[in-house]
Amino acid sequence: MGSAAEAACTRINSAPLFQRCPLPGIPGWMDERRHEERTRAHYARGLPGYHDWFARLTGAPSGLSALTLRLWLAGFGTIFCLGSGVALLVYLPPLAWFGWLLVALGIVALLDLGWVAHRKRRGEPG
């Protein structure tokens, strides 16, 4: 092909951290990773920072999520937002719009709490 993207792919793949080209748009760059089965051992070691493409380019180590901290923050956000949202709806009707906003944020925090609890139950460190 001879394109600039292919040249960048060749240069990046020559680094020891990369087994395949990390550039989207080049066929086959993610096929193997998409289909591999994850075991409990994968989760216990910690998943790579798949969302941090810059770490792949620079060779920096992948960051691991602080799941326990996220669990506590999501729990606090759920209790605070739902509690204060309901209190605003009941005791200050002129601020009902803000109460509904807090209830919506509380529901989002509750969903995050469930997802983080799922990841911890799956065995991921953090």
C-alpha cells in the first residue's frame, strides 16, 4: 500500500509492546483480541488499559482502575443524590426541577454502583 498509516503501523509494531497495529481502520488490527476468551485469571491480573491508546503509543504501563474507591464513591453519590433529590421534591416544590435532576443523577450513580460491583465480583483487582 505504501501509505503513511501503514508506515506508522510498521514503526509501532516494531516496538516490543505491540503485537499488532493499534491503528483503527487497518484491517485485522483487533481481530485476535476481540475473539479471545477471558478467564478468571485474566481478571485477577487486571485488564489492560484498552481505552488508553496513548499508553500503547508511548509504551507506558496500563493503568488499573481503583474499583473499591469507585464503589464507595458510587454508593455515596447514590445515597446523596437520591436522598437530597427526594427531599427537594417533598420540602421545596419550587426547586422540583433540581430535585428531578438529582434523582436522575442518583439513578446513574446506582447503575455505576452495579457495574463496579459486577467487575469486583468478577475478580478484577482494585
